[in-house]
Amino acid sequence: MMKLKGIAWLMLLGILLLPGPAVPAQPDRKSSAEEKKLAEASGKVEEQRKQEAAKREAWKGNKPKEEEVPVPAGEFFMGCNEQVDAECNDDEKPGRRVYVKAFKIDKTEVTVAQYRQCVEAGACNGDGLTMPFWAGADNEEHPEWAWACNWGKAERESHPINCLTWEQARAYCAWVGKRLPTEAEWEKAARGTDGRKYPWGNQGYGVVGQVANIADETAKRNQPNWAVATGYDDGYYGTAPVGSFPAGASPYGALDMAGNVWQWTADWYDDDHKFRAERGGSWFNQPSFTRASTRYGDAPTLRGISTGFRCVQ
Ligand SMILES: [Ca+2]
Ligand SMILES: [Ca+2]
């Protein structure tokens, strides 16, 4: 009796000492889901960093090589030359002589194909390139003009990249080891030293043949209300492939310094540092805008259908 009782006690003790079934801790569902999400996001960021580093490595020494034209050091006439130009705006005055150090400028505007290489290398981003954004004006996207953005349109690989911010342009130039031109550099490259009105000289549109892609008779057929260069037909409503108008070359051989797309420059347009200066006019503009000394300013977050860029070094 005592023995059995002892065994029973031992059995009971055994049961008590046995590790009980693991009671699953009630998971905090919310926090574990968040943790998983966080882990995934940080994993993704890490993976993205690795991919970008690998791409940068792969592109080393294999970046786009834009054709460049040299511009020698020296003074040039900058701003409004009232002797040859009756269309100047106040922001171009007074005309003056400005010294610029020697530099090289891209012969053409940066193309969609070139910009894509920078995106593929992970050094540029493709944010917003297909959707115009009128920064500083109405601060809205303009889907009705999205057709005019060149990114992602197979037949426009050799057209200028447009619909991109000032920062996106800056990043590209930095990637290829260059920079955006100052306004003075841009203008000297566009008109040489003698204060001419246009890159090719002083003769206006319609007199010197096809020299630039601006708002012309072709544009008028698409936009009957536009002010255009009457009697001048360059054959393009939107942008043209870069370098399509060799007759409009500047004294140093730079192309499309008038028309096609405006080009972001390194300089602020205004003393308040709200707008970056753009130069050269575009397919969107009438002749009074597409002159060598025309200046324009836009908020750097603009993604304009008529704004692109080129680099200098
Ligand atoms: Ca045109
Ligand atoms: Ca241009």
C-alpha cells in the first residue's frame, strides 16, 4: 500500500517535473507584421544599393561620350546688342563684355538615349519624366502635354531628353564628369564674341533657311492660335532629333543653341534664388524668344516639355 502510494507520488512528481507542452506565446500580430514589413523594406533598400553599386561599377569608363566643341578663353559680348536686336527684354540689359575661361561644351543637347544610360547606371533617376509639371506656375501636372515628353517613346531616342528637373540635369552632368554651363558660358558658346543676335548671325528666321526648330508653320498647322515664325517651316511641331539643323551652328559649332529645347544652366535667374536660368528658346517659342541673348527662369522642380540641357567641362 505504502509502496504503491510511493510510486503514485513519484509518477505525480514526474508529471509535475516534465516540461509542459510549450504554450505558444500569443503573437502580437500587428507588430510582427510591421517588423516583417520593415525587414522587407530594409532588405529591399540594401538590395537596391547593391544593384546600384554593381551598375556603377559596370559603367565605369563606359559612360556616354557626347561630342564636344571647344570655346577658347576670352571676352565676348553678353546680353542685349541693341545695334542688331530690337527684341531684347529688360533682363538681357545692359549689353556688356564678359571674360570667360576656356571650356568645352556638348555639341548637342543631351538625348533620351544618353540620359537612359545614366538611369540604367543608377546615377540618374527617371522620376516624372513622362509627365510635365509646371512648377511655379500652377504647380500641376499636365497630362494633356504628356505626348511631348520624349522619355519612353521608342522613336525619340535621338531627341533631347525633356520633362526633367534642374536637379536631374545636374546629376547627369556630374555623372559624366561635367557640369551645367554658367549663363555666360552658354551664351558665349551660342553667339561667339561679336554680339550677334542668333548663333548663325543676324539674319532672322525665314531669311537664312532652316536653322532651328522653333514655333513655325508646322507648329501652326497643329496649334492654329500660336504665334509662330511666319513663312518659316522647320518641319517639326514638337522636338527634333538633336543636331538636325547644321545651318544654325554657332561660331564654335554648337548645334540647337537656338530652339529645340531650352537648356537649364547652373545659374539662378533671379536674386531671390527661386528660378534657375534657361537659355535658347524652344520648339514651343516664337522667334522673339529664340535668340542668343534671351533669358528665362523657372523653378528648378519644373518638368517642362520644352526644357532640356547640355553639359560643359
Ligand atoms: Ca518647329
Ligand atoms: Ca536648344
